[in-house]
Amino acid sequence: MKKRILCFLLSAITLCSLLTGCQPRLKKFSAYEFGLFDTIGAITGYEESEEEFNKVKTEIFNILREYHQLFDIYAVYPEKTNLCTINNVKNGEVATTVDKKIVDMLSFSKDAYTLTNGRVNVCMGSVLSIWHDYREEGSDEPWNAKLPPMDDLVKANEHTSIENLVIDKENLTVKITDPNCRLDVGAIAKGYAVERVAEYLESIGKTNYLLNIGGNVRAIGTKGDGTPWLAGLEDPSGEKDFLDILELKDLSLVTSGSYQRYYYVDGKTYHHIIDKDTLMPSTGLTAVSVLTKDSGLGDALSTSLFCMSVEDGLALVESLEGVEARWLTESGETFYSTGFSQYIVKE
């Protein structure tokens, strides 16, 4: 009888070990790196060992570093042709041979331009670079902060046509036909790179990771216990820690906000999200958050929705499958797309 009980227990243990719930307990690990896409990169993952997590996180940061260098518009790197290299070519007849990663990202950017009716335009660098310089100078010397002259912005805007960007996918070349046109991928690059990392993790069978690269959040699967990841939507007023807590599984969360990058001129705040129609920081909204699987799409949409009315933005989101959004207006009102509430943690 004792032998039968012992055999039964051994069989039960063997069977249990084959079931998901009885596999070795996963441990939580985190890692950080500063400077990627000029922000903080955070990785959280569940693995059986720290050794395995360290191997994965090293590869993640290597991928992000590669994309950061390729998409950098301010600096060049040894033995690497990047967007800064392309911007420095002043002959509109010369095509630059580039890494396929640049071709793919710029092709994605052209599609985003069409989807958002030009609200996201990687050829708007001539305008955005003026704002960048004035914002940097105003932040460094607040007592001397100024607004860019509108005449300069209008002249720069003459060189922002998306048609200036010519991509040859077969030969992996990029050409800017207008020497005064500059690429700026700030509304797309970070989210696009995050999504490439998510694809890598999925390809090697990882299902318990969360990426947070400067606020671009991407969940790959769930936490180690199978429950969704939690992400908070910041309260810009500071009255609360978070306005909403969301559950994420295989989803990205991207927020564009007026409180993220800005400077003051004569006591007034001027943020970094520039409306293509006014060439000034967009007004009316404080934040737009987008939920969708593709972090690159989420990045592009959050920027474009910030420069649209809530009504027009809502119509766009409702027309897209697998996309939800939340709008926070300057007056404190909150609007949600139809399916957004299903991701909010109910208190």
C-alpha cells in the first residue's frame, strides 16, 4: 500500500512538472541604460536565472543602441552612415547608400505621413531644427529665451515636402532632392526601434518582458505569473500619481504631452509638438495616449492626434483596427475612444 502511494505521489510530481503552473518559478529582473534616444531605457523581465536575463537585456540594449546611432540626426559615428550623414549631403542629386534598417524606417514614415494626412512628416526637420535650437538656448539661458521669428519658420516650411524624400528599396539608397530639406524622425524613431526589439523578443520565444524606453512602453506577453503588466498614465497637474492605470498584454502605450519637453518665454510655456499648419506648438491638448500593438504606429499616432481636434482624432482612431486612445485637454477634460476603458484597472 505504501509503495502504491509513493508511486502515485511520484507520478503526480512528474505530471505537475510538465504543467505550466508547476514549472520552475520565474524571477523578476530589471535593467537600465541612459542615453539611448536621449532618454532612459528600462527593461523588466521574468527569467529562471539572472544569467539568462543578462544575456537578453544585453542584446536588447545592443539593438536599441544600433537604431539610436542609425537614426541620430545630430551626430555621426565611425564607420556608420546615418540620418545625420544624409542631412549633411547638400547636393540634391546625390543618393546615399544606407543600412536597410534606415530604408525600412523611412518607408514606414512615408506610410505614417499618408495615414495621418501629413501630421507626421519626417521631412519637417528644417522647421523643427529652428524650434530645437531656440528651445535649447532658452533652456540654457532662461533670462534670454526667445521665440523663433515667424518669417524664418515660414521660409523653412517651404522645404518640408515629403516628395523631397526619395527611397530606393532595391538599391538601399536615400536621396533628399531639396538641399534645404532636413530629416527629423523624432515622432517615429523611438517607437519604431522599440517595436523592432519586441519583434526580436517574440522571435526567440520571450513572453514575459516589459520595455519602457523614455515613456514608450511595450509589453511582450505578461508578467511571470501570467497577469497583465500595469502602466500608469501620468497626471500632468501633479495632483495624483496617475490618472488611469492600464493593463497591458502584447500592447504598446505611447503618450505625447505638452509637459514633456518645453521652455518658457515671457512666462508662457512653449512645448515641442509643432503643428504643421501654424508652425507653432499645438494648443488645446495636454496629452494624448495611444494603445496599439505596434509601438512605431503608436508613436506616430500620438503625435498626430495631439495636433488634431478631439473630434477629428477620435474619427481617425475609430477607423483603425486595434487602436485606442485617450485625450486630456488643457481644461482638464478627458475623452476616450470606444474600447479604451476595457484596459483601465477598475478600483
